[in-house]
Amino acid sequence: MDYYGPMVQSHRFRTALLTAALAATATTGWTQSGDEKRPDTSEATTLPTPSAQLDAELFYEIFLGELTTQSGDPGAGYALMLEAARRSGESALYRRAADIALQARSGDYALAAARAWKEAQPQSREANRYTLQILIALNRIGETADLLRQELTQMPTAAKAAALSALPQVYGRASNKQLAANVVEQALIDELRHPATGPAAWTALGRMRLAAGDKAGALEAARRALALDGSSEVALPLALELMQEDVTEAESLVTTRLANQPDPELRTAYARVLLSQQRYPAARQQLEIVTRDKPDLREAWLALATLQFQDNRLPDAEKSLQRYIELTNAITADPDIQQRGLTQAYLLYAQLAEKKKDYAAAESWLGRIDKSEELLSAQRRRASILAQQGKISQARALLRGLPGNTSEQIRLKLQAEVQLLQEMRLYKDALAVQTELVDLDPQDNELIYDQAMLAEKSGDLGMMEQLLRQLTARQPDYHHAYNALGYSLAERGLRLEEAKGLIAKALEYAPGDPFITDSLGWVEFRLGNNAQALQLLSAAFEKRPDAEIAAHLGEVLWSTGDRTRALSIWREGLRLNPDNETLKDTLKRLGARP
């Protein structure tokens, strides 16, 4: 007689049941569930047969834990599952206990299960990672340094660069960004020193410092990363991000790399940043180098054509567009990318024709655009063509008649109409439409700010001041409102000391902003402080070459007798933007001819 058969079969039966009950506990990542992060149990994986010998009591605990959880009592199910985990030492049971707590949105109990798991298995990478992720989800950032260090130590070397790059996102929801950066720096102490992982580690730390508002620390991190690897593909994007945050010292990190090792893709990205800063001559110079060194880089040709159009170099713009279209037509693998690229070219061709007042050609180019692609952009150009021919009512009706009745679609149509009316200098009509926009969303501060600016252009200065003061009361750190009100007072020569105080307040919230610095320089000029005005305006123009700043700086130079330099600055301003109203009005008022 086989005395062992029934016992073996009973054990196999219990083991099979346990394996099935635990199949849902295997995890491969993280997912969002409400406001909690929890392990992803959406895809079950087959677990190995549990190593512990299951006695009847343990099996019953697991079975009852699952049953009570599914019956709506996760508290009891959690307690049973955690007790079973402690008795058996099975990782899957600890994980299941934590999952039950997370699914019940009880982060503290999930953390207790994860910590019990880590205490039982101190070297378990999975237990460590679970505990780390739950602590981050609970915003208990200060407790994560040792856990993060262990995770990186146990991670395969080949996977570290990607993991390090993901850290700013992993800690992205931390309420105290500076604490998060400090904790990660503690955890990365070994990685920061290692030549292989140092660039990625310093870059991740730099991004976290930047998120915390520590621009100087972020710049230092970028420098350290590039000191370890001067061609680091992860550190150079950080330098470009710092440039966008007006950290001027970061630019030399990019230009040094380009001088030592030409990189068309990096140079194109650098040109995009220069474009965003309205440094058009510098951007054009970089794009000309790119199109010379790598003439098959499609995006560079479109950006160059746009700049040449702005400079009124229309034949050059057409040549660049032709090359862009040739390269775009060569894209056969992805018709969607090809169509989007051609749409951008057709829109710019339409603008070129409109600039030449060849409205029939402009309409012909717009007619090539698929109605499903960039319809709003195409109709805006059509509306502009009508407006240029004096058909304002038809232009407005065209925009209003665009399809779409969602709040976002209505907003986009009204914004297009406001832009059209501003281009035609119909400021009172633009203000009326902007008021419609504000009525759609009265809590949108950006819309109210634009309404205030249109009120000023319409001559309703009382309305402008009322709206700007409303903004500063609602959002005390809204520096644009302080600056706009202070500049408006200075421009009209009214309450100059109050104007200076408002602009100084704006600078407190946006230190070093070149446009606010320009406002402060202008109010100093109005107060008769020419030396201070010259210093501020020169600094602003050096940091951000801009036509309006050029108008102010040139006027201060003109008034102090340095007319040669004034004319030079104005010429630069006209090169930046020949249509700038402030600059054109300044030159007309002073009778200057640069």
C-alpha cells in the first residue's frame, strides 16, 4: 500500500491552490490608482511553486485572506495575508498583503507590509523597491535615501543610466523639491563619482535642483556632468533647459561642445532655444551652419525659412522652403509625418505670397492643405488675406464659422479673431472679443492679463489698471501684472515713484528678467537717472536682444548725446523686428534715421 500517496497528493493540491491564489500578486511595474501609486497587478505572471511546506492552518489563512478581501473586507484580508507571509517567509505573500492595502488606499498599512518584507529579507531587491516606491508615493521622501542607494547598488550596470535619468520623474510629485534633491544626492554619492554613471547621475541631480528652483546648483551639476564626459548626450539637454530658464552661463557649455565637436542635432536644438529667446540673428547663424554641414536635416530648413521670412529675405526663404519640401517628400515610410511637414511648408508659402500681396497664390497654397490637417491655421491665414484686402467682416465671419463647439474649440476661434484684430490695429474690437474669452473662463489670469493689455491699447487706462490690480490681488506673485502697470505709468510719466515700486516688486518674483529690467531702466530714465537707466537697459539688451529694449536703450543714448551708438542699437533693433511699434514710434518722434 502506498502510505505516502494521499499525503503527497494533498500537498500538491494545496500548492496548486496557493499558486493560483497568488498568481495575481506578481508585478512588473507601477501604475496610478487615484492619488496613490501602487504596484501594477493588471498582468499576472506565473509564480514558482512556494518553497514553504504549507500546513493546513497556513493554507486556510491564505484562502480566507483572499476570500475576505474579495468579499469587501480588505482590512481582515490584509491581516491574514501578512500573518501568512510572516509565517511562511514567501515574498509573494508579502507583496499580496501590500497590494491589498494599496487597493484599499491605505498607504500606511501597505508600507507596514513592505517594511515587514524587507526586514525578513534585507537583501531582497523586490522588497527594497516596493518599500522605496511606497514611501515616495506617501511623500515620505526623507526616508528613501538608503533604499534608493541599495536599489542602485543591486541594479545591473547596463540599466543604471536609464534608471538615473528617470529619477526626476520618479520624485516629480514630491511636495518638497529641495528635500527630494538633497535625498537623491545622498543616495547617489557613489554614482556621482563613477566615470560611467557620473554624467547621468549629475544630470538627474541637476534637473531635480532646477525643479527646486536652485538654478545655480543645477548649473554646477551640468558642469560636473560635462567635466566627466564633455560630449555627454544627457548633460547637454540640461544645459539647454538652463538656457531656457535664463541661466546665461549655461550657454557656454553648449557652445564649447559645438566648437570642439560639431553636432548638427545639438546645434539645431540650440537654435530652437535661441528662437524661443527671440535671438533671431544668432539662431539664423546656427541654422545656416547646420544646413551647410548637414543639408539633409529637414527641420533646420523650415526654421531657417521662417527666420528668412521674418527678415524679409523672401527669395532666400523660398529656396529654403523648396529644399525642405524636397526632403519632406522623400519621407515615404510615414505618410502622417510627411503630410504634417508639407502642411507647415504650405502655410509658410501662403505667408510669403501674402507678404507680396499675391493673394491668389496665397489662397492656392492654402488650398493644398488637407482639411483634416491644420484647419485652424489655414483659415487664420485666409482670414488674414481677407483682412489685408479690407474685408474685415468676411475675415471675422470665416473664423467664427470654423467647426467645433467644445469650450476649447470656441476659445481657439476667439483667440484667432483677437490676433487678427490686433494685427489690423482694431484694438477696441479686439478688446470686445477678448472680453468674450474672459467670460468663458473668468478665473484664467492669462486671459485677464491680455484683456488689460488690450484695454490700454484701446485707450481705456482705467480699465487696464483695475484689471491688473485685480490680478495682483488674486495672485500676489503674478509679476507680469506689476510690471505692466508700472511700465504703463512710467510711459505716461505718471506716479513715477509708485511705478518704480511696482516694477521692483515684479523683479522680486522674477529676478533678472530682461523685460522687467527694461521697465525699471525706463522708469529710471523718466525719473532723470540717466546713468542708472543706461546701466539697466544695457544689461537687459545684452541678456535679451529685443526691438523694444533697443528702442528704450537707443533713446537714453540719444538723449545723453551718444547718437552714434544710439543709431547702432536702433539698427540692431530693426534687424530683430522691423515692425515693432515702439521702435518705429521712437524713431519717428525723435526724427532719427538709422
